[in-house]
Amino acid sequence: MQRSFDRRKFLKLSAAGAAGGLLTAAGPLRAATTHGKSLTAENGIIYRTLGKTGIKLPLVNLGFVRSDNPRIVNLALDMGMTLIDTAHGYNNGRNEEMLGQVLKNRDRDSYYIATRLRGDTEEQIMEAFETSLGRLGLDYVDMLGLHASASREHTLDETRLKAFSKIKEQGKARFLTVSTHSNEPEVIRAVADSGVYDVVFTAYNFRMEHFNEINEAIDYAAAAGTGIIAMKTMAGAYWDRERKDPINVKAALKYVFQNPNIHSSIPGMDTFQELEENFEVNHDIGLTPDELRDLRIDQADTGMFCLGCEKCADQCIRDLPVNEIMRSYMYAYGYSRTALARETMDKLEIDGDACANCDSCNVKCIQGFDVAEKIRDIDRIRMVPREFLTG
């Protein structure tokens, strides 16, 4: 098994590469090629093999796309992206419906489709899946997943394992997956230990405080044959709430692939410019000195991205799901996806004003965020009529 990819070692390597003008992909890619994980096709696109699934994917594929923008999906497929990611709840099902309209004009062997869902019982899971399948207009999906797991217990729940396995046995899902936005190391290891799930979709970016811990879990899972797909690679897309200081998202995406055990990624894309910039990483993951500096890795700049560390989980006297609320905040202020932010908040079923009757806040963020201020800020979105929200 490869040694865990350590951020400090990476910074030292980066400094050495900067002296020569470019941190190239040769080192990480050579290691990955040795282990049969990367290859470059004639079209210049870099592929990695998605663990034991055997699927070869471009490094950068298509994450969430607004439901009113099918042209981006079509162009992404024409350019060479092959994996399309969605979820049962995205835009209250409209996202899957939009993809269904796009995909009906495509050769079924020309793409892979991944969707995820929530459910506590076998009946809920089966019903949600059949609804998703109908929206997509397909007989089967390539990847079906448990959406947003945050613990080993939730990941390995027997009811869910049984339901997902049943769908796979019916031939309606080729591979089973789990996605995680928090407590990622525990969930990643659980996926590898499950004997059921094939792939994990995990939050992974240059700003994660538990970078070494998550990489150790990724090494563990990769050694077990688990496919690993990165999400939240842009770390919020902006350093500031006012959206005046953008993160170099291309550099952030390149950084992810310095770890050869990250097999692919699914950044969300709202514009053709974003698609073009992200797609370029499929041809080159070398980080220039300027790109590396743009990431501010050696600076104490917290940005506005919640790390999902869950260290604050038990601090709120109202037992609010702080991590999920902060994810909604990121959707709204980082990605301008206000509709998705509202959906995320609505699913939490918070009773009344989130911070009602609290004179002070017990939640202490390790990044120094004023958590109460952020919660009060994003909580207002529940009062906004849905027709005014987009993305």
C-alpha cells in the first residue's frame, strides 16, 4: 500500500518544483501508473481506474449542473467527460428529469450515470430509486448511492445494505456507492469494510484540516479496491462572503490529483467558462508556482468553507445540525446555488428560528468562524419564496 499523501511533504515538493518553474504531474502520475491507476489516451485526457469497478474515468467529470442548463451537460459529454452525477433530491427531482431528457439522445454505452438517495427503510429506498430511474428514463444506473452518510453506523446499517444490494441483484444498479461530507475518514473506512459498496464520493480539497487523516483512510480504501471520487474540490469557490476574492478553482482541482488514489472528481459547473477551465485539468495536473501560491496553504486564511470536522457537533444547546447548515451556507454564498441551499435547510426540519432564545452561542469553531452569525444569515433563506431562488 502506498504511504499516505502528506500535505507537508507536498509543500516541500512544491517548493522544489517552483525553483524549476513548474510542479509537474510526472511524480504522482508515474506512481499511479506503476500501480495501474492512470493512463493517458490518444486524445490527451488523463484517466484513472475507479478501483475494483474497472471503469476508467477522466480525472474531471460532471457534478451538479443547474436543471435549466442542459447545454452544459451535452457539451461536457461531447468534450469527453463520461460520468454524470446527480441525486434524487437535487432541485426536487428536476435535475434527474433534465438529465433524462439529455441522455435519451445519447448512446447508453457512452456515459456513466450516478445518483444517490436517502431512506431509512427498504420501502423508502426502493420507492425513491424507482422514482429516480423513471425521471432518468433508464433501465439501470451505473452507480447508486447512499446520500450524505456521516458515520460508520449509518453507512453499515443492515436495512440500507439489504435494500441497495437487492437493487444491484436486480440488475438496476451496476455499482453501489456512499457519499460523505463530514466525518469522512470514518465513512471511507466503513465503505471499504462493507463488502457491499464499491465507490465512495468524499469531500476532499486543499483546505481540509484533517488532510493527513483523510488521506490515510483513502489509502486504506484504495488498497481494498474501493473507487474514490472527490467532491467539494473548490472549497467554497470564494475566500469571502462578498464573492470578491475567488479561489483559484483550477489550482484547487489540480491539487486534488496530486494524490494518485483520487480516481476522479465531480465539481459542479454553472457556466461554459467553468466547464472549459475544469476540463483543462483532464490534460494537465501540474501546479505552477503561481497556482500553488494562490491556494494560500501556508497561510492562516480560513475562507468560508466549513471543514465538516464535526468538532462542534455536541456544542449547540438546540442540537442543531451545524455541519449541514454550514453546507447550505457554502451552497448559497460560495456557489450561488440558493435553491440547493434552501433544499438543504428544508430537509433539516428546523423548528422556528434556528437561533431563537439564545443570548449567546456555545459553539466554538476551530477555524474561528462566528457560527451563530452564519446560521442566522443562512436561516433567512427559509423565508424566501422558492421562485426567487436559482441553482
